[in-house]
Amino acid sequence: MPVDEFYHDARCKHTMSPMPGFATDPTYLAYQYGTAEKLRIRQEAHERYSERPNDFFDWALAFLDLHPGLLVTDIGCGPGAYHSRLSANGCTVIAVDGSFGMVQEARAQATQQMLTVDPLQANAEHLPLADASVDRLMANHMLYHVPNQEAALAEMRRVLKPGGVVMLATNAADANALLHTAHSAAARELGYTPSARMTDRFHLGHLDLVRRFFPDVEVHVRPDAFLFPTLNAALRYYASANIDALDDLPADGSHAPRLLPRVAERLRPHLDADGRLRVAKDAGCFVARTR
């Protein structure tokens, strides 16, 4: 099995600092999101292999009640996957991300597509925005990376206008459980200590946390699953991030060639008669309108 096919940066130095979990480690996040390469592997997997039509972005944005003239803030914007849709609805976008690489990519896309987007580098716990200045706010699949989620949610509440709408997208608690189970078992077999899943820090079960800041919040769930056409397609997705879920992650990437064949062995019995692998990946969002 050619490791480089799945794990392009295995030899990249990404020494971890001693923190409880890699989901919030600044060094790891810089490695993971310095460019959009690994993120795009995951986005492409959702586009190609989802059982449902790949309309999650449109499904989620429908809850924001968009119309021309609104100011929308996208927290943890990444390379700007939602921005063309927001612009098509006549909205102005303030795009915020802690990664300089992601801000650069969002800015390049906005320039190329002539979108009304203002990208800013900042973290979610300290938003560079005035009180009650934003009509709509979205934070998609990013709060599990934020060390102080309470501070981030308080900031989101602060910058939203009365009557504004917030939409926080994330995974269900058991999304991608099959991959995580295979990874954890393989890691222990090799003497590593598997980390908790990144999304354990913030998933659709965290209603009480969100309700502390947005009392009228509702939870919307969108059932879905990956249907990977081959085991290699699933391994490529796994190697873009999940493979690094180790408390004792080696700095030299040496875990990758050891884990990949072991994880493949554990996933192979789950292939169907056509060699496909189904992995449940329900997702959804919290939605609230401020008073």
C-alpha cells in the first residue's frame, strides 16, 4: 500500500505541545490548516461519496433566512466554502479564521470570484467586531477546535444584533464512529494512546452548552453516510486528519505507515459485496434567533 497516496505530509515536523487532546493544539492546527490541502480531501470525500445529495451547505444556509443587504460573519471560515452562496444571496461577508493560510485562501477566492468578502485573521474568543453589529453569524464544524468554547459563544452573542440569527454546524456524536473505532484499536495494538475524537469536544449533543448563550436554540439533524467505493478511498479520508488522533503523536509522521495497514485490516470485514464501505456521518446545526 503506497503510504504517500494517503498521507502526503507524513514526514512534516509537527511537534506537539503538552495539551489535553490534539483538537485545540496550536501547532497541530497550523500543520492541519496552514493550507487547504487536507481539508479539501475531506470536502471532496463529502462531495463524491455521500449517500444523500451533497446539499449540506444549502440545507444549513436555509436556516439563516438570507436576503440582500445582510451582514454575515463566518467564524472559522476556512477557504470560504460558503462565500459564493452568501454573495449570491446579496449578503456582505466578514470572514474570520485563526489560520493565516485560510484567510489567504478566502481572500484569493473572493478576489477571483469578485465576492463581497472581508477576510480577517482572528480567533473566535476575541472577535474584532463591534457589539450588536452583525445580522447573521455562522460557525461551521469549528467549535471543537476552540479552547474556550464559552468565551467564543459569548463573543458570538455579543456581536449579533437583536433579531439576528446564529447557525452552528457540527457532527452528530457518533459520526464516523466506524473509522474512529478501527483507528483506536489499531493504535493500541501498536502501543500508541489514541486520542478522543476531535468532535467529542463539540457535537449535536451539546445543546445545554449552546442554550446558555442562546436560550431559544433549536437542533436540526441531517442523517447521512459515506459510501466509499473502495477501501483506499476511505483510507485517504482517514489519513487526512483522523490518523493523527494520538496522545503521543510522533513528530516525524512515523505513525502513518504503521497505522494504515492495521486500520485497513479492521475496516476490510465491513466492506459490502461490491467492495464499498458505509460510514454513518449524521450532521446538523444549532440555530437560534437573538432577542
